[in-house]
Amino acid sequence: MEIGTLRSMTTELCSRTVNSAIEAHLPQYAVEVADVLAAVRAAALTFPADLAPASVFSLKSEPSNK
Amino acid sequence: MSSLMQKTIQELAPLLQSKAISPVELVRECLERIEKTEPILNAYISVLDKSAMETAVQAEHEIMQGRYRGPLHGIPYSAKDLYMTRGVRTTAGSAILADNVPEVNAAVIDRMEEAGAILVGKNNLHEFAYGTTSENDHFGPCHNPWDSRMITGGSSGGSAASVAAGSSAFSLGTDTGGSIRIPASFCGVVGIKPTYGRVSKRGVIPLSWSMDHTGPIAKSVWDAAATLSAMAGYDAGDVGSTDVATENYTAGLVDKNAVSVKGLTVGICPRYYAGLLQPVVEKAFLQVIQWFETNGAVVKELSHPTREAFSVGSVLTMAEAYAYHEQNLEACGEKYGPSIRYRLEKGQYIPASAYVNAQRLRQKDRQIWAAIYQEIDVFLSPTVIMPAFPIGEKTVMFGDEAVDPRVNAVLMYLTSLGDFNGHPVMSLPCGFTEGELPIGFQIQGKPFAETKVFQVAYAYELAHPEISKRKCGLWK
């Protein structure tokens, strides 16, 4: 992932300022975010089309074994 | 040295009910214990000595009048400083909220008041609960009661330390990736993260709305059951709350036939942590499995969970935590501790599609677990891949990789799965290192099957008094 892409995301997508704390960590973010996004993409390849997100967030319908 | 604060709630409640001891006497001992241990532990951000004594006098009066409310009446407790408390500073362990005095209580604090429990203070924690070491940049690190050079684990580190040291009888914690169970494991006490929706989160400062849970940390399984019984229940004011009937979990611990592992099918998944456990943890957990087998349980090896859920689940917390903190990061980012700020800022780079797909994976994961629970009763694992390590340690080993435990999720590798699937999970002690540091293991149950988790845990605890009755060095 390009550091410039992250910088643009901060300013243009998030309307934030690239302060010194963010700037210093952009190289690490570029690696770590790329890794985690790749993991999500790989997982998504296994999803059936009708798989909806978990409702936020009730487990009421599932059985218990009390 | 003998002290009332060494006793469990199970032991104290009959003494209070029968008027053999008074809440005033008990709270006074607790406050003395805080005064004695705080220079070592730093487990509290605020101590409420005046209001606690006033409440104790009221409780004494009620009990003397025959108006005993139940097992928490007159019991001194603490709450992680993430729970809002009316008129009492609630900092979340951050400089940003250093002067935050809420006008309302968290719902669970109100429930504790109704049960007659007495709040003695607000516990130190990892800043905004976003970390697992409880090395707080603003209020100082929490110190482990078993060895004050060591971390407590986190983020509910002050909570677990205070319970282990007897400076509270129980504490209210929160758990987003393991923040109740990790410190419970490191401090040798019991912690349960109940089913998502079982306990209200209203009035608890959020880290990640869809991953956050509230629950108790206590000295024993029975104490955790009594505390969760008072905490649990539907709350229309919490969007995540579920309207499922609550139970008195201690009632499920009376029948000796129910408090047994005989005939249970117990799932384990060694491939999930293969090559990651420190030998002392692996040995302790193998002994746990052997005990289950010896006592009539059938142990079934599973191929789930997978590392996929661990990687992808972090996307949810990153995105949700960033959303909550975005304005403060822009306005006063320098007030955050450096490691927290680093982790929070990363959340701005998570695209919406990744967030939604992570929630879809969560649904898939829950479906897989539902199928697995057709064949097992509970699922077991160690709580953390290693015991506590020294405060300030720069790196720890995660397999073959040296990682910084403040920014890497290494300590929550085994616990975050329970926040992802929302099932109830308890951590309880199962052994010690040669250096007297506690080791814990987890029992996970079906959604809303907390009673089963308590029964299995109680059976194990009763069979291992040499572990459950052991006291930390601060009592010597």
C-alpha cells in the first residue's frame, strides 16, 4: 500500500490533518493495514452470496443448553 | 494473617445475613486493605472511602431491621473506571476524561446499588480499555499482586489485581478482546464474559460497540455466579441488550449431580494454538484435559476455530474504536498515550467493505459454532499463551516472532474468539509457574448457557482446592 494513499485517505476521506504522530507511523500502517485487508478479502472469497452480516447483535434465536 | 477480605462472598454473605459481622466492619477492612496495598498495586484511580462508609452504615441499618437483600448486600466492590458513576470522576484511564464527572450511573452500577453492594472505588485500566497490559501512561501501570514486577494483564488490570489482593470482594470489568479473562488469568482469579446482550452496557464508555461485553471478576466461581446474577437482565436503553430470561446462577451450583463433568463432551482445538503456547501453559492445560477425561468427560478435537477469525475480528474493533475517538484524535490527539494513539489512528484506513465483510465472517463463524455445539457441551482452551511478564517488557514471543505486547494482539489470541462469536466464556485458575505466577484456562458455552459454564467451572474448582484456595504473596 502506498503511503501517499493513506495520507490522502486521512485528509480527503476522513477530513483529518496528517499530524506528526500519524506521519511517523504511515510506513507501519501501510504494511499492517494491507495485511489485515488481505485477510478480509481472502475470507470473503468463501462467503455464499446470501451471507448477511450478523445482526447487531442478538443471539436470542440460538439454543442454549442450560 | 486473617482478614475478612480474604473470604469469598459465599463465606461473607451468611455472616452478614446472620449479623455476625457488619457491613461497616467489612467496608472498613476493605478500605484499610486498599490503603495497605495501593502503594504496591496501583489498582485504583479513585477510592470512595467517605461514600462507601456512609453506604455501609445504611446497609447495616437495613440488615439489622431484617431487610436483607441478598448475597451482595453489604459486600464492598470496585468497578473499572470505564463504568459511569454519578457524581464520581470516570476517566477511562485517560487524560482526555481526567475531569469527567457523569450525571448518571451505568445501568450495572444501578443494579449493584439495588443488590446492596457497596462501591469502594474505581479501578485502574489500560487507557480506554484498548490494550492488554494495563500499563497506563497517565495513571501508572497496574502491578500484579503475585509479583509486583509483573503486569496484571488488561485491560481490566486494576479490577483483577484488587480482587486477588483483597482490596475489593469483586469487581466489574469489561471485555472486548479478552479484557476480563486475561487479567483474571494473570492474577489468579475468576472472570466471566457473559453472552453478548446478557448484561447491559449502557453507561459504560465504549471501545467497540459490537464486541464490548460487561462482566464480573471475582475470587471464586460461586462469587462470579452471584455477581453475574445481579448484573444480568434486559435493558431497553442498551441497543445490544437481549430480552432473554435471567437466572440465579448460584442456584445451578447446588445440585451435586449438575456440578459434574461426567458424560459431557468437551471440545478442544490444539491446532489453533500449535507452536504458540509457552511450555508451562501447555503443561497446565494438558492437566486440565486429563482431569476432564478422568472424571468422565469425552474430549473431542475440533478443527475450528481458525486463525481467520482472529485476523478479521480485529477489523471490527479498529473501525468501531476509531469512529468513537475520531473527533478527539483530531482535536487533542496528543492527550492519548502513544501506543493507544497508534492503534486508534490505524482504524481510519479500514474501508467500509472490509468492515461489513468482517461482520459477515462473524455470522459465518457463529453458524459454524452453532453446528459444533450440536456435538459438544463446552469448549476449552488456555486463556493466554503465556503467563504474566515484567512491566515494561519491550517484546514477547508470538511463535517465532518477537512482538511488542502493547501494540500487538498477542495476549488476546485465545480470548478474542469469544468476543467475536459472542458466546459466554469464563477464565479460572488451573496452575502456577515455578515463580508463583497464575495460569488460567477458559470454558466456553452455548449462547445464554452461563449456568452450564458455571457448573463445569465449579466442578473443576471444587476438585482443585490447592489451586483455588492459594493466596497471593501480599497476604503473607
